[in-house]
Amino acid sequence: MDVQKKGGFIFTSPPSLTCVCKRKQEVKGCYSRINMAAELSTSINIKEPRWDQSTFVGRAKHFFTVTDPRNILLTNEQLAHAHKIITEYRQGIVSPGLTEDELWKAKYIFDSAFHPDTGEKMILIGRMSAQVPMNMTITGCMMTFYKTTPAVLLWQWINQSFNAIVNYTNRSGDAPITVSQLGTAYVSATTGAVATALGLNALTKHISPLIGRFVPFAAVAAANCINIPLMRQRELQHGIPITDENDNRLGESTKAAQQAISQVVVSRILMASPGMAIPPFLMNHLEKKAFLRKFPWMSAPIQVSLVGFCLVFATPLCCALFPQKSSMSVSRLEPELQEKIRANHPGVERVYFNKGL
């Protein structure tokens, strides 16, 4: 741009075409550098959850996302898109325009539908995101229709069949299970759990109605102690994969399987506690009121809603009691496995494994 002074006035001439082009190139180069700087880094560790799993709060945030019931409404196209983003990112390929928040969203969609060890798409009703809608319906009906043997038999069988699917879907390890093994485990688990429920129900004939309302919870607690170990008995027999802190596989351990299954049993019992302990008191009070006496058919919907409200919070909070990636000291493993690890990996003092859910 030329500047000239004439007669006390300053005159400027328009910039030359060369100058304008040069400035456009500079601006274009600036935007290019900004876009390059904004490209998502490939160093984000999406093998681990977004929040610190050494704290209960971090685990709770993680499981509130994993168990979000809205995840079961995702279409196959949305799941495939999330799978593509995560698979490519693990290979160092970043989708154009992908942000960090979008990456984490894709990871949690991926985690909600695909098994962490096998990578296979999980059965819809077996996913943790289906826990709240499925359990609120089944538990609510169990607690509403508990007075007759046929009703107890039906709903306990439905509940234990559902639990068997969940326990199989969320098992630890990547070893295949044969149809005969799965069938045997299912029949053993459901038969044992239903028999326990019927036995407890028979004891309620001479106790107060309020105590009788807690029988389904006692049955569920006892059934979990039967169903989970039986559906995951292969892990107890052959062990589950254990790794070092860098995910290098060290072998299979039955001791790790015992710890994993014990933790899952505890969390599942506590998960059922609020939904099966709080509503009985409320329903016992409400059924004495004129409203439910006039509209007794409302009892089941109200109870299902109460259970659902409790499960929305109990499911992620109880899953968060123990880290998904559990660990134990090498000294607690089987003697032969301890020797193998100390011989081949002398610096390893602690091993890690997926405990399942």
C-alpha cells in the first residue's frame, strides 16, 4: 500500500494484487497450521476408562456411562460407526474432524455392546445397559406376585434365566464355551436358584406380610451365589487370563477367577438390595391407603417404578465397588504359576485381569 502526503492531506493507494494474494496465502497457511494443530492426538489411552479407576468416584462415573439404559436404543449403524472409530484409532488412524469428546463417546458405545476380551457383540438383554429396564420389570413382578407357588416358580425361573444370560454375556476371559457346557450350567443354575426360592417361600406362611415381602430378595441373594459360579464354572476349572500392567498375557489362573467371581457375587447382591429392600416398606404402607384399595391393579406398575428408580443408581454404584480391571499379588496365585511368572518375568509382583460384571 502506497502512502503519499500532498498539501497537508494523506493519500493512500489501494493495495496491489500481488500484496492481496500474498496476504491470502498467509491467512490460508495460518488456518492450515491451526487445523493441523487441532487434529486429535493418537496417544489417548482408550484401553482404559476415561476416569481414574483407582477411586470409587472415577469408577462410578465410568459405570454410569456403561450402564446407561439409553445405550440399548442404539442402532446397528451407530454401533458399527463407533466400532469403526475405535478400531481405526487403535491402529493409529484418526477419523477426519474427530474430537476427544466424540472419541470417548464412541469408546463407551463400543464398550457397552462389545465384550472386552472376545470383542464379540454381546446379546442385547445381556448387556449392562439392559440391567435397569430388565431388572425393574422382573424384580417388580417378583415382589408383586410372590404369594402363590406358581407365581414364584414362574418369576424366579424368568429371573434366573435372565441372570444366566447376563452372567454368560459378561463372563471373564476369551475361551469358548460349548453348547453342552452352557446348557448344563444353565439348567444347574436355574434349578438350584428356583428350588432355593421355593424353599424360602414355603417358610413365609406363618410370618407377617411385611417379612414375606423380603423373601424374593433373600431368594435372589441366595440364587446369585448359585447362578454366577455355575454359569462361570469354566473359569473356576480352567482359570481366566492374567496380564502384567502392560497387558502382556502371563497365563490363566483359577485363583484370579475365584476372586473375580466372589467380587461379582457381592456386587450383584448389593445391586439388588435397594430395589428389593426399600419398595416393600413403601408398598406395605401404600396398600393400606384408599387409592390402592380402589385401584389394586396399580400395585404392580407402582412397584416396578420404585424398583426402577432404585436400580438407576444401584446398578452403576454397585458395579463400581470393585475395579473392572482387578488385580492380585503374584504370591496369591497357584504355586506353579508363581514359578512360571518369576522365571520368565522376574520383575512382576502384581497381575491384572478382567473380573467380569
